[in-house]
Amino acid sequence: MIKQTMTKVATAGVMAVGLAAAAPAHAYEPGDFMVQLLVEGFYSGAQGHIAPGVNYDSGDLSANPALNLSYFFTKNIAVQTVIAVPWARVDLNVNGDRSKATDQWVLPLSLIGQYHFFSDEMISPFLGAGMTYAKFWEDQSHLAGGSHLEVDDTWGGVINFGVNVKIPDSNWVAVLDAKKWWLAPANVHVGGNKFDNLTVNPWFFGAGIGYNFSTPPLF
């Protein structure tokens, strides 16, 4: 599963760079908006326990679409919001028995400040940092007695780095992107009883394409 997912992400990256080589470079300007559509692989590497015999892990690596929106205040400084991101699954099991598991999905929503290096060049690396809000939902429960496990929403930080490869003579770019989240431990409740905290600090690796819309600066 992990190998297949990484193959999908790598293939998307190759296709995106191929587009960059095949067509027309737009210099970033204040007021530009960039919309990015990516395929992102998620992996948290999370493992731990919330109660004696009740463990959790991140499940399999998964690949999902993601949609980002950026606004450029200058040709180098931008802010990005992640307006659609992969649902990241976290499996909780009882003594390793997945038939007694509950699947939790986490949706990290982020606002990231970015600095784009060499913004007038065809290849423009970027580096960013920001804040994230993580929303948890229970997908399905196999806990005894039909109990449901609830995970409180939490906040955290995120760093972001990658590269945009501009397609010559057009507003299109190929995008390689990575994000790392550090989320504060989230409170866990089962049947109204509080258990130990759940800690998830995921990685997202993405590849795809983006498009720059040139507009008059808003500020």
C-alpha cells in the first residue's frame, strides 16, 4: 500500500515537471493569486496508547487530492490557505485487535506565510510557516457496547517547503510541496469518560500543478 501510494505521488510529480518542460515564465507580482491542485501523500508515524490496552497508529499511507490558494503581497512574500486537504486516518485498536478498532479522521486547516526565493526565475523554491487547526471525526466504531470515541479539536504549527517550476510564457507552474504539522495533544473521550491524549504530527508530500491569476494588489 505504501509503495503504491508513493508511486502515485512520484508519478504526479513527473507529470507536473513534464508539463513545465513542454509549454510556456510568469514573474510573481504583488496582487497575484495562485491556485494549486495536488496529489498529496499523508503519513503521521503516530503510535501510542490512550488507555491500558488501547493503542493507536496512523494506518496506511494514503494519497488524496488537495487544493491550496495563495496570495502574493510582494513578488517574494505570500500567504497560503489550505482550503481542501486529505482526510488523514488514525486507527485505534484494542490490544492490537483491529476488529475492535475505531477510525478517526483528522482535517488540518492551515494558514501559512511563505517566502519565494528567485521569484523571477523559472525555478522558485519556497519556505513557509504558520498555524493549523485540526478537526477530528469518528468514521466508524467497533468498540464494546457500541461506544463512540471522541477526540477534541486541537491547534498546532506547520512548516512548509517546496519548489515551483514555472512553465515558460504562461501562468502555469509545476509544484512539489511538503508540509509538517505539530499538533497539540488532543483530549480523548469514550462514553463521556476522559482518557489519555492523542498525539498526531503528520507529514504531507504533494505534487501537482498551479495557476497564477494576475490582479491589482488588494493592499
